[in-house]
Amino acid sequence: MLHMLLNEIKYLVEKEIKLELKQKYVLNGILLYLISTIFVTYLAFDRVIDVETWNSLFWIILLFVAVNGISKSFVQESPARHLYYYTIASPQSILLAKVIYNLLLMSILSVLSFSFFLLLMGNMVMNMVLFLSALLLGSLGLASILTMMAAIASRASNNFSLMAILSFPIVLPLLTTLMKISHLSLTAAQWSGNWGLIIILLTINITVIILAYLLFPYLWRD
């Protein structure tokens, strides 16, 4: 059973990557949005910013990039394709494949965002390992939350507004925790006092993935 699940996830992730490579305009549009937003921020502030502003701007930009990148998870697929998936794979495989693919996408976008931010806005990070850990866990959290919300929105005629409304109360505690961790990485080089926030972040991610894994099959059958 586990072997079959892993095989289904593997092929579905490969399918997502191949589709993305065929539709390069979508990824190019996200990258253009990312670069232009950071460049406009650079022009507006001209590097004259403090730690709090640097931290806030980075996560706000990354959040909007995540929403734009992941909102298409179920939008680009027609009902006929959903029916085809229903006959060849389990709903758990479909959900986990989407989460894994969106995690890969978010990881790439997060690294690019951070790189351009360092290039244009300057490096204020004192604890790089802690910040990158928060970036990775944040990418996982955003990928899992927004993937599930995109699935729900797809059942409401792909209503983007519905996805944003449903995501907000779940993303808010995740984003608040991420900003606290990254603020600590910007102001101190030590790890002391950070483990509690890391555990909270892991708990949020695990809880969201488990709930999505359990509830998505009921949504998929609808």
C-alpha cells in the first residue's frame, strides 16, 4: 500500500513538473512579479530601512508570491482531468503530490526572493542558519496551507477571493511565528530562546498536513 502511494506521488510530481515546463509563461510571470516587486521596494526605500522593516517587507513579498504561485494548483486542471485522476490515483496521492511540487516551487521562489533581497536591500541577517531554517519551514507551511485552500476554492468555481479569505486565519499564525523567528535571526547570532518558536512552526506544519491528508478525500469525492 505504501509502495503504491509513493509510486503514485512520484508520477504525479513528475507530471506537475512537465506541465510547468510546458507552460513556461506561468513561471516566468511569477518570477517577473517577484523581481519587479523587490526592485520597486528597493527604489522606494533605497536601502534606508531598519531591521523591522526589512523583515516585514521580505515576508509580505514572499506571501504574495506564494499566493500567486500556488493559487493555480487546481485552477489549471479541468473537471475532466480531475475525473481522470479520480480513476487512476488516490486522493491522498494527489494532495501530497501537489504539496511536494508546491514545496519545491516555494523553495525555489524563497531562495530567489532572499537572494534578490540581499542584493538590493542589503544583508541584515546575523544568524543565517536560523533564517534559512525559518525560510524552509515557512515554504512548507505556505505550500501545504495554500494547496488545501486552492483545492477548496476549485470546488467553488475557482474563486480566488475565497482562497484568500480561507487562507488568512491559518496563514496568520504561521506568518507571525515566521516573522518572530526571522527577527531573532536578524538581531542575534545565538540559538537560545528560538527552539520554542521552531517547535510551534513544526507543529503548525504537521497539523495542517495531517488535516489536509484526512479531509481532502471527502472534498475530492464531492
